Amino acid sequence: MKSLKLTVFVCIALSAVQLTFMLIPNSLVSLFLQAARPLAFSLLAVVVYGFVGLDRRPVRMSFESNLSAVFAAALYGAAFLGAAFFFGVGMNAMTRDIVPVLRNIWIFAFPVFVGELIRYKLVKTCDGNKFIVALIIAAFTFAQLIDIRILFADGFFGDAKQIGAFLAGSFVPALVLNAVLTYFAIRGSFFSLVSVSAVYGLMPVFAPLMPQINRAAVAMLTCVLAFVSTLIWRKLTDNSTELQKIRAKRIAKYKKKSFAYIFSCVVIFIFAATFFLQILPLYPVVVVSDSMAGTCDRGSMVFVQKIHGDAVRRVNIGEIIHYNQGRHTIVHRVVDFSHTHDGEREFLTRGDTNPASVADFVSDGDVLGIVRWNVPYVGYPYLFIRSIADNLFG
């Protein structure tokens, strides 16, 4: 009960700090990040340490957890070297001068270290309570969303593009990373927790050279690497005998699954298959070029509503359509109409960034659908895999 009360208090305090950051005027943001936020984390660390005290119990399999942290750092470095090889490398704007580097150490690195101390102490006192663990993950995820203020840049919650960029580039990566870090806190040592947090959370801020991919792509790559690091940690710390592993697999294989579990799996599989195979009336398309930059940037995933028959003839100038062009499909804007020699109508389409001389004539039969929704950055994993395939197979 004591650990639950302490956790609830700390989580409420972290949320209050973040809510304050969201509501203060722009003129106070710099002061808040440089003074109020680090001070709040420090005070919470003192409170937690005062209640929990010094835990002298040895950490089980601490060597393996520390080794897994080293593997995680090496994996992160190797992945970013690979990304630099395929996409090129550029100077990190945040490390061009010593003054911003020192400032970022205080603004970002210090709260991360103190925050992991708080997380470690809280997790070690909860004895695996799932509610407390979930509460810690939620609170730390919310507290680390520094760029949440972008949602309020143009009114309450901004526009759909801002929300999509925030979810893909900040919220989902923060949630995944905090779940992984909390797992390390439960099963590993403080050194392994801080090491993984520093590498995965601070490298984009302090690395002098970075792959020339945008922030959302870096965040998604970090999510994948953090998950793989967890699998490596489980492998290194799994001291079960072969007989125990075989027995556990057999139990899992023959354990009766509930109807709700089976039904959920079937529904998810059918929906995913029909969605990505473009069987549903709404289907996804990844934008692979910059011809629609500013509206549908490269790496975005657009959702297209299928149209045919009379619906094609109701498409207006200014709408963005998805259509066939030879062996490829294109996402461009309708800029005008024309007619063939037979009197049939054609769409004149062009990318927003293309010159006026570059346009396509599209017949009604080649139109696949109208773009209804655009989510930035979600298509970057597809582009990354496609670039590897192109380099390997030409």
C-alpha cells in the first residue's frame, strides 16, 4: 500500500509538471525547461529516495543485464551507421556549438538520469504489481513529451497533420521506449537502465553526426531497436534448462485459448489482410516521392477511398486522386480537365511541386480513388525496406 501511494503521488506530480509546461505562455518555456523542470525532477527524486531508502539487495543476473545494455548500445550504433550508409549523413544542428550542448545536458540529460533513478526506485518497490507498472509507464511517457505544445500551435489540438506527426514522432516512440525501460528496471540493474535510456533517448540530441532522415523516422527506428534489445536481454537472462523450455512450450501449445482471444486474433488478421490488400473501400498508399511535398510529404501514408463509375465523374479540380500510370500508381492533384479525340473526358493531374509543363493525362478508367486522409512519417519503414531491396537487387 505504501508503494502504491508513493507511486500515485509521483505520477500525479510528473503529470502536473507536464501540464504546467503545456499551459504556460511561450515567453516562459525556456525558463521552465532550464530551471523549473530539472528542479521538479530533483525534488521528486529526493522524496522517493527519502521514502524508499537505499536498497542493498543484490540484483539478480546483474552481469547479464549490463551486458545486454552494451549490446543495445552497439545495436543502436550499427543501425544508425546502416541508415547513414543508405540515406547519407549530416551534421546534427544541436551539437554545432558547445553552448547549446551544455544547455541540452542540463535540459535533457539531467532529467533523464534523475527520472530513471525515480523509475528504478518505484519499480523495485512495487513487487511486480501490474497496475503500478502501467501507471509508471503512462506517467513517464506523458512527462517526456516535450514537443506536446505543437498540438496547441494553431488552436486547440492543432490540425490533423500536426496530430499525426506528434503521434508518429513522439507519443508512440515514447510509449514503446518507456515500456522497454520499465521492463529493464524490473528485471535488470540501474546501470543497464540508465545506459539504455541514455543511448536510445539522448543519442539524437548529442550525436554530432546523424543519418539524413527526419525525426519521426529516427523515432520509429529507435522503437524497433528498443524492442529488439528487450529480446536480446531475455535471451541473455534466460537460465532455464532445455527440459524446462520444452515443457513450457508444450504447456503453451496445448493450453486452451479462450474464445475471446481466438475471435480477436481472427478479426485482427482479416481486417489487416483486407486493409493492406486494398479490398476495403478505404486503403493505404505510401508516398514515395516529393512531388506532393507540403501536402503529402515523402514517407507519408495516405488513405484512399475507392471510387468508380459516376463517382469518378464527380471528382473536382483541386482534389487529390490515386491513379494507374503504366506499371506504377501515382498520387497527384487534379488541376484541370481535357477531352480526347473521341470526346471522352480526361483528368489533367500534377504534383504540387512539379512545374506546369510536367502533367499527366488520366482517363476515368485509370482513377482508383480519392485521397481522404494523410498521416505523415508512417510510411518510412516501407521506404527503408524498399531502399535496401533496391540496393541489393537493383
